[in-house]
Amino acid sequence: MTNLLNARLFDGKTSAARDVTVEIFDRYIAVYHSDGKETNLSLTEILLCEKPNPGKPLRLRNKTDNGLRLVFDDNAAKQAVTNALPSLSVAEGSTHARFGLTLGITGFSILVVLLIWLGLPVVVNMLVAIYPKSQEIELGRSVREQVVALFGEDDGDTGKLTCAPGDRGQKAIDAIFDRFKATGALSYHYETTIIRSDIENALSLPGGQVLVFSGLLKNMNSPDALAGVMAHEIGHNEKHHSLNKLFSGAALSQLARLITGGAQVPVGFLLEQSYSRGMETEADQFAINLMRAASINTNDTAALFKRLSSESRYAKYSKILPEIFSSHPEMEHRIAQFGNANITGNLDIAAANWRALRNACDDEGPD
């Protein structure tokens, strides 16, 4: 048994971290929460996310990755964990996350026949329709880690690439999603991750993952504008656009590996292909309908789109990062749609909560 160690716990359901204390026993790790609750993690089910690296946090996860992370930042705590668990394995998928849908070789043979007979678009739609939701959620979380690793910027202190919004900031996020959930239009439990980066963008990943870059948050004047961005990304997710691009963009050889299980997540295929105009239009219409049902005006969203569409500060990312603010020929029409929606109503979010969310990645942390 070790002494009490300080750690941060990410539960895999939200982007917020919780400060916890930890004891390591012969067969399990005891995690003590500030509210008095205790969580026990079996040592047979725990892996290192990556090899211990001086100056970097030490992270543990479950073998069946559900997004949970137990993070040790203090050097003494890291050394204590290393000493107490010298034979702890490193996750094989820590560099290239893996997922599988086991349909077997027969399933792939049928897929090839269908591709020849019906054509790629029809088969892609069929695959999206039958893809298990549990696998989609796991896929989204796996790709999220890769996107964070690709685009997150080290804060120079703790090495964190994402930002915890704190209690106040989380309340602002929850208020937006509570309004959306009340409409009955959401079929996923959405998780929001704030990536520390000057990029002014947001992304939707399969299974209810919404990624917001801190550069975009800092450019927003109101939570209503953020709600519009969220609604657009939710639209991509609810319409399965990410899965569609994933399957249609992968080569047949890659699809074979996906269908037969144990494949590497092809994050490149997912990111390298921007959404089609039809998908953008569909996501926009979903967002406007969702905001109308939730009684959130779209004027601030239109103003944000207009301001950011005229900027090209991040053109170097245009080939690998789908942009919600792309200045393609239909952008003016998209802005007009949001501006002319004539939706009344505002989000009732405390100014302190909104300020905490916008400032989540500031050096001094959220207000």
C-alpha cells in the first residue's frame, strides 16, 4: 500500500478533471473523491497510456478504453506509482488507437460484392445504418485523442493539451446542452472537449464528440454564438456525416481491416476530407431548426460566421482540418440563413460562468 497520492481524474464523460487522492493496494487502486465517494480500479484492468516520460504527466487508463484517465502530475507521485507498479503494461493502442467491428471474412466478401453491384454511396449508407452505436462512441473517443495530440498546444507547465472549464464553465456548457436536450432532437450523450490552440474552429466526431478550439472560444461575444456552433456540429453528428466520410474516404483495403476487426483508426481519412456542401447545408438546417426549438436566436452565430469567414489566418490547416468557417461560394448564403431565421430567445447563462468558459485556457485558469 502506498501513501495517499494526489491525482486528477477524467471520468470519460466530460472534459472536466476532478482532483482526487489515490492509494495503491496489492490488487487495486483506490480513488477517493472530494465528496467522500470511492472508486476502485482493478490492477488487472489498468494500463499505462504511454511510457513514463520525465517532465510529462503519468496517465493510466482501463484496458477497455472508456475515456477514463487517472493522471499524476507530481514527480513524487509519478515515482511512487512507478515503484508500486513496475510491471504495468503500456497500452498497445496509445499511439494508434484501435477499434473493430467483427463481421468476419464472409462479411467483407459480401461488402465487396455490394460495392461492385450497388456502388460506393449506397454501401456507405448501409454501413452507417448498421454500425453499432457502442462502436461509434468508442471510435469517436479514440479519434478525439488523436486530434488533441495533433492540434493541442502544450501549456508549457503541466503538458496539458486540453483545458478543463471548471465548475462555472461546465455549467455554461451544460446549460446549452440542457436547452438542446429538452427539444428531444438529440440521440447521443454529447461530450465537449476544449483543445488548447489558437485555431478558430470546432469539430464533430462520431458518437457525440464535440471539440472546440480555445481560439474560437476567445473570439465569441456570447454563449448564443457558441450554441450555434454546437448546434451545427451536433447536426453533423446526428446526420452521421463523420461516419459517412470515414467509410467513403477509406480505401477498400482499409475497409477490409475495419470490417474484420483490429484495425487502426484511420484518423487521416476522417480529417483530410472536408464535408460536402450538401452535408454543410444539412448541418446548418439542423442547427437552425434545433435553435428554433430551443428558443435561441441565431443572430450572434451569423455575426460570428461572417467575422471569421473573412479571415484566413489558419489556411495551412485547410487540407487536414474541416473548417466550419470555410469561405466557399455558399458561405454568404449560409450566413444569411442564420441571420434571417427570425428566432427569438436567449440563453440564460450567468456572466461569470460564460467568462469562465471563454477563459478556460488562460494561464491563470478559468475565473
